[in-house]
Amino acid sequence: MDQTRLSLGQLAIVAGSSTKWIKNAEMLLGISFPRTPSEAVGVGLLHELHSELDLPLSLARDIANKVLSTSGRTSGVPALASGNVRLFVDLNRYRSTFNARLSRALVLGGPKRRGRPRAAASGAIAAALAHGIDLGLLRDSLRLSPAERLARLDANAAFVGALSESRARAGSK
């Protein structure tokens, strides 16, 4: 599995929790959760045990560590010291849920781009681009001030006028 470092928001998505829960759990346990996908499996299981079974964080962490250290499809782990209660965790099902959350976190919870998002091309512009029209000259003209655009327009009009006069003279000969 790729060992990219997850952001706090991505870790929260992977764990199925909020960023506030992650920060509070780290503070209460006195640890810093690992931020790699392969090690975030334990954080997600810790959150599930804590929130679904209402277990104290320290007990949930111990159980999560025991469950993840075993191999096999279903792991039965004694949850209490008396041994009267057994907790069964379906690791295949949990890992499937974890992988779906990890995919979501990596695709949707990635670092945000700075600045405003790019505006989508309007219908006419998108159609022109799809047709293969180069909009570079139009964009260059829009960067000019109104006075510069008028000067360019006058120069183009003078050129077209001179071209017309040249044609007329050539046609009369």
C-alpha cells in the first residue's frame, strides 16, 4: 500500500470520524496517530470500537491492536479480563469498509488548491474550443486597456481601407 502521509482531514475520513474526535483521542491517549494508510487501519477500528460499543479509548485501543495483530477472516478477541465476553470482528468486512474510506479520502479529501477554483468555460467558449478555434488573440486583446484596443482598431481599419484602395486601383487598370 502506498505510504503517502494523510492529512488530518483525510485521517478523519478514513477513520469514519471527525477531525475533532481525532484530536481529542490523541490528547486523551497521549499519542499521535500514524498518518500512513497502512497504519490508519488501527485508528479506524479504534473509532468504531469506541463509538459503536461505547468502550473507553484505552480499552478500545488495546482490543484494536490485538485484533489487527491476528490474521484470519474473523478474529475473536476477549474484550474483558474475566473472559466471559468475547468480541468478534470480521476483519475482511472491516478492511473492505476501510479501503472504501481510504479511496474516498485520497480522492476527495486531498489538499485543497490555493486560490479560487477555475470557472468552467461557458457554452460558447467551450464550443469554440471544441471546434478548434484558438482564442489566444481574443484573450490578448482583452488584456489591453480600452484606449489600446481603440488604437488597434483604428490601425486595422486604416489597413483595410488601404487594402480596399489598392484593390480598386488594381481593378481600374
